[in-house]
Amino acid sequence: METSLFKKAWEHLEASVVKYNGKPVGTVAARDSSPGGVNYDQVFTRDFAVSAIAFLLNGQTRIVKNFLSTAVALQSREKHFDCFKAGEGLMPASFKVDADDSGKPVLIPDFGEKAIARVAPVDSGLWWLYILRVYVRITGDRQFAKQPEFQQAIRLILELALTNRFDMYPTLFVPDGSYMIDRRMGVYGYPIDIQALFYLALRCARELLAQDDAQNTVYADAVRERLGHLTYHVRNNYWLDFDQLNAMYRYDVEKYGEDIANKFNIFPESIPEWLFEWLSDGAGYFAGNLGPGRMDFRFFSAGNLLSIIASLADSEKALAIMNLIGNRRADLIGCMPLKACYPAVSGKQWEAVTGSDRKNAPWSYHNGGAWPFLLWVLAAAGVKAGRQDDCRQALAIAEKRLENDRWPEYYDGQKSRLVGKYARYYQTWTCAGYVAACTILANPEKTAPLLFEQDEDVIGCAVRVGKQY
Ligand code: GLC
């Protein structure tokens, strides 16, 4: 299985390793010496999640263990009320190894206070939980997660994510630019990318909270209840297939009360025309976002694929999502898998949604660009849904270009033919995503630690919620 391309990707991945006091603790985002490197020389939590999966699936567990402990040490323990400091429980978006005045190495975290546009990460703690779960599953080292500081870290993440706020949805409120799409892109609110990751992280927490710790009972109960509510809300209200689309097309609006179909007061006029043809028979997906008077009809790949991995999508919905990717291969895979979102926003809408962001020009970067790091999640979801062959085809398409193109961060164009305009070369998660996808597709049985089966206890809770609301 170890092709020369796999070996090259692996070498690039190893070359990106960052050491602290002689120990490997993470991987830089990109090894690109072109000017304006900004913070690509740092270890990003979300980017490292992909490296972690590649390492763990290939028997390299030490770097992941060190990363997990480093993140716990860096997790914010500041009180809540100073808004210029990271809130308690937040895990850094990224960190770097620097030297103090005496030349001693120190770790400098960035919670968003230095990042372009000052974006704080909602996703870091969620990714940390997932990496920890995969680590524990692969090594069998449950004691590692049972350490008091790890249990405390889990509780702090849960407190931050589960606290009641002003909204009365089970979904997690997401400010602008606070996850992989870290720029203004109209993804504020309740984007599916984060709701699926949130669900996945809660499933991890349910497994990782030590049962013999009395402090954990209240957290375990809250997690179970939230999983049930999320299942109900996302499965019923985000799902789009042809029947649902047709029902929405004929929606009544301005309805008050409990037993109404159009709960969020979505105006049929807001359904974009492209969708009527694009949503093929036998296909379906979770909409990009849902809030008062708003459904974002764009297709977001990460959220839909993560929902398959976490069993937020049941097996029927998982197949429908994979059918959509298969039927719309030209749009979503094209010359390079996989578009982060489809379609691009353009014209006046682009001006309003992105703030005329030239990096997010139509069919570029987050706005309809393709991100090869997503190959890992495509492969894992493909295995879960029994669609390995489609994923192998996607991998073969990527293989034609990645090495020649120097493992770029992303691709541009409606069919993803161009190397991204401002893409970094030797982007680590591009290499790691490829390594992980190859490993998953060569040994599907190795994928179990990445996946979750449907939790019947949670489904029971979702059914009860459905009867209530
Ligand atoms: C860009 C991406 C972000 C990623 C970072 C480092 O800012 O939008 O998702 O984590 O680069 O690769």
C-alpha cells in the first residue's frame, strides 16, 4: 500500500513536526517560506487534529499524547468577566514555541487575541476531545484520559459549550470566523460544520468522563440530554431532501403556536433557484445553517461528513449525503476533492456576506474553494456509509496533482482546477489528510476508532423530545 506518493506525504508530515524541550508536541500549519507567512508556522489545534489521525492510524502515538497534554497545560483558566482574555475552558486556536529572555523555550498560545480579525476558536476544545477519544481507542490507555487534569479539562470544555445563553436551541451559537472558516462568510449563528463537530465531541465526552468520579455525574447527564436534543433538532430541522424542499416551497409563513410546520418562519422566496435542480433524487443533506427566519441552503462538506462519522445522520441520511456527493461529483470533487462549501456567493451577495473579502472571492478559499485535507473525513464517512469505492476515485483524482502542485492548502475555480490564489505550499493538513485517507481506505477495519455507532439511549431521548416539542 505504501506508494511513493504516500511516502512523500509522510515525509512532509514528519518534516512539519514541532519540538518543545526535545519532545514532539505538534505540527506547523505549513512549511512555506514565501513572504507574509503570518501564523502558518504555529501549531493549530484544528490542523493538528488531521495530523493526529494520520499519526495514530500509523502507529505514532507519542506526538499525539504530548500534544494532548500540552493543550491541557495551555487551556485557559482565566475567570469569565474580562472579555479581552480567553474565557475559562477555551483551548488555544494555535501555539508556538518561543524563547523567554533567558533563552529558555516557552509555549505561547493564541486564543484569537493576535489572530487576523481577532477570531477566537469555538472548535479547538471540540477537536481536542475527538483527538483524545481516538488516542484512547487506538492505544487502549484509558488511564491517560482519567488523569484529574484531563477530567477537569473535559468538564471545563463542557461548561463553556453547555452553558445556557439567550438562545433556546440545542445547537451551539457560533460567532463569525471562529472555526475552520475563520473569516466573515455568513456562517455565524448555528453552522452545521460546528453542530456536527459539537455532537461528535459530546459523544467523545460521554465516553471519556470517568464514571467513578462523583463530580462527573451532572456533566454526564447534561451531555446525554443535549445529545438527544441535538439529534432531534438537527435531524428534523436541518435536513433537506426533495420532499422537504417541496414542502418548504409551499410553506405558509407568519404562523404562531406549537403545531406548525414552518417553525423558524423561513420564507419560500429565500430558497435559491440553483437548489431546485441541484438536489437530486435519492439525495439529501443537512442545510448549512438555521436560525430565526433564516436557512442557509449552501452545502457544507465538513459538517455533513462529520455527521456521518458521529451517527448524527442515521444510515439512511448518511447514504443520501453520499449519494449527493456522488451525483454532484463535478461540482464537489471536480479536479480536486473537496469543496468546503457549495456554491460560492458572488456579486452583491459576496460584498454583503464577506465584506468584499478578496481572499474569499467567488470560487476561492472558503467561498467555494476545494480543500484536500477533507479527504480524511470523506474516506472515514465513506467507510461508515459503505461507499469506499467512490472515495477511492476521489483519492485517485487528488493523487494526480498533489505532489506536482507542492501540497497546496486549497484549490480555486468552479471545478477546482487552479492552485489557490493565496494558498500556502506544503500545507501540513493537506499531507496529513492524504496520509489518513490512504490508510483508512487501505484498511477500513482500522477506521472503527474514528467512528461512532448510533447511541440508542440518545435516540430514545430524541424521540421523547420530538413528542414534547
Ligand atoms: C487558515 C484556515 C484555518 C486554518 C489555518 C491554518 O486560516 O482558514 O482553518 O486552521 O489557515 O492552516
